[in-house]
Amino acid sequence: MALLTLAAAASAQRLSNDELKKQVADTERAFAATMKARDHKAFTTFLSDEAVFFGGNPNEVLRGKEAVAKGWKGLYIKPEAPFSWEPDQVEVVESGTLALSTGPVYDANGKLISRFSSIWRLEAPGTWKIVFDRGTPVCDCKKADGK
């Protein structure tokens, strides 16, 4: 009987998909704010122990929280952030345990340079940790076409 009561309470407290999307978007924004604040220690708190971040070239992959933290440390040294990002789309699977966030990445001057895609996992109630992250350069098509 106690298990049924616990299961009923858990399902009654489950957030809606829209609430979960907002939670992930807010988490992504807080994650991005660590770059603006130049707070590497705070950056690491968003990383899953199993984090996998893809680097600038196809062969560069950082595996694990420590490797990602070490690989990104240099991006937090200078007084100005080298780039910024923000989510413009978030989707959460029906179980409410995995999410995708994606959005634009801007250089220090505000020019669009890339789009990021991140996979987040719910690791504790209300606690999302980033598991996968990859940036994809955007095409400067006018320049490439010579127009």
C-alpha cells in the first residue's frame, strides 16, 4: 500500500512538459551565464559526470566531467567572454528525463558564429546536468557566394 501511495504522489507532482521545457531553458541560461560571469567553478556544476563535449574539430572529444572542465578552463581566463549562447528551442522526452536545447552562439562582438545542441539529463528532482554538447558553425553564405 505504501508503494501505491508513493507512486500516486510522484505522478501527481510530475511537472508538465511545458514546465519541464522552461526548467531546462532556465538551466541552459544559467549555464551560459557562467561564461558571461567568468565563473568556471559554476560552469562545472552543470556537467554530468558522463559529459561528452565535441570540440572544434571532428576528432576532438572531451569525455567525462573532469576532461570537459579542464578543456574549457582556458575559455574562462580572459576578462571578456570569447562567446555567448542562449537557447531558442527546448524539447523534453515524454518521460521527463532527457531534453535537447539548441540555439545560437555569438562571438564577443555579437556576431552569430555557431549553433549549439545540448542533451540534458534529469539527475535529481529539478536538477538537470548536461550530458552531450556540440557546436556547429553557421554558413556566412553571402561571403561564400561572393555576394
